[in-house]
Amino acid sequence: MTLAQFEQISNYAVASATGILALAFVAYVAQWGFARNVAPDRELVDAGTSTDGHSAPDRAGPVDRSDLAGGIGFSLTGLAWIILLLGVVARGLSAERVPWGNMYEFGCASTLVALTAYIVLVRVWEIDWVGPIITGSGTVVLGLSALVFVPPGPLVPALHSYWLVIHVLGAMIAGAAFLVGAAASVLYLVKARAERNTAPDDRTGFLWRIPSSAKIDQVAYRVHAFAFPIWTFAALIAGPIWAQYAWGRYWGWDPKEVWAFITWVVYAGYLHARATAGWRGKSAAILALVGFATFVFNFVGINLFVAGMHSYAK
């Protein structure tokens, strides 16, 4: 196949993956919607029996539909992952290099990594409850990446290094984990508020079928604890080494370097507070979301509006 054919395959695959991921988001939202009148006791609902021993067919139906929608959402997410993988690989073949040399490619590749992390963690920790946030954000990233599309081509001289693979791949893995952690933090805030303000008899809907706020908080902490050392290596070790190779200095206070450090400081503060000050709950979740906001700004805001020496990343 020619390079142009690989490019065409990549473009079609990324566009298709975007559409399928959007459908997965709709299915996950439907999962939540179908369960709006479902009681939290899943076993009683599935049995079609209420607490007083009478049948409850009106509740069994919504649960069935909710589970079906969730299954469809996860299946569509897996399909989108396969097609996006094809698109990213084909992009690399068309450019004859690793497919993350600009914002468009980074958006596609980072979404692929985020979906990989989500699918793996669904199997390990059953975190399908963050499905709407993961698929929704993935759809947005892929859609916005299309706005900065550039044809595949050679890298600028500063990127001709194996550190491109190490530095950017590490940043994508950490970013995927940060996204999962941010999603868990958002749901923690919602669930914790509901636990405080909702009477036991009024606790119906999908929100009461997901883990408790304490367990969600624990998932968020574990994901961030995994991501932080990877971000430390990618941003503050591999990045400066690559800068020395490309520009002859390890650190130059370039805007992207500064914001990578700011992200590191915020997440370091989050983990330090959790480990030493015993932070739990709302304060920790908000700090985690601040960290994710700095990460997103570093990727989008700096590249589009500030740039500096990293202007080639557009």
C-alpha cells in the first residue's frame, strides 16, 4: 500500500472511531437514565421481589434495560478502541514515524491510551461507572483534534530523537490515568453530596448502584498514585534530557515546561496531603481536579495560545 492509502485509512478510521465513541457515550447515558427509578438493592430488583415479598416487575424491567445499555456502551467502546488503534497505526505508517508528532496525532494517540486504561480498569476494578465521562471526553478530544488536523509529514529537527517515544508515551500514559482519576473525583463529589443530602427511602437511580463515595475516593487515589511517578519521569526527567539533546539546555522556563512543573506540583501536593495530612473527600477531589485542569491547559492552552519553543506541537 502507498503512504497516501495509509493516510486515507487513518482518516476514515479516526472519524469512524469518533462516531462510535459518541454512540458509546449515548449508551452509557441511557444506562444511567433507565436506572433512574431503580432501588439500590440490585439483588432484590433482579429477583423481581420487593422487601415485603411481593413481585416488583416494574423495577426488573428498568434494570434489564440499564444493564443492556451499559453492555452496549462497553461493547461500542471496545469497537471504537479497535478502530482507533487502526487509525493511529495507519497514521504512523503513512508518516513513517511514531504517530504523535503534533496536536492532532497526540489527541488521537492519547485518546487510544485513555480508552486502553479504561477497558483494562473495568476488568480489574469494575470502574464502568466512569464510562460516560471517559467516552464523552474521548469524543470531544477526537472531535477537537480534527480541527487542528495536519497531513502526515516529517518531524521538525528537534523531534528527531528516541526521547520522543519515551517522553510523549510517558505523558500519554500519565494523562490517561489522570483522566480516570479526574472522572472518579467528579463522581466522588456527586456521590458524597448525594449521600449527605438524600434520605434512605429516596435513594433510587444509577447513582446508588455504583460504589460508595469512600470506595470511589480510594480508586481516585490509587490511579493518581500510579500516574504521578510516570508523569515525574516523563515531564521532569525525560523532558529535560530531551531538551538538552535538542536545544543544549536541560531547563529554560519555556511555558510548556513551566506548566508541566505546575501540574507536577499540584499532584505532588495532592498525594502528599493524602499521605501525611490524612486528606480525604471533597478537598482532595477538588485538588485532583485542579491538577487535571493544569494538565489540560498545558496540552491545549499552551500549544494553541502560548506555544514558545514547543510551537511545533501544533
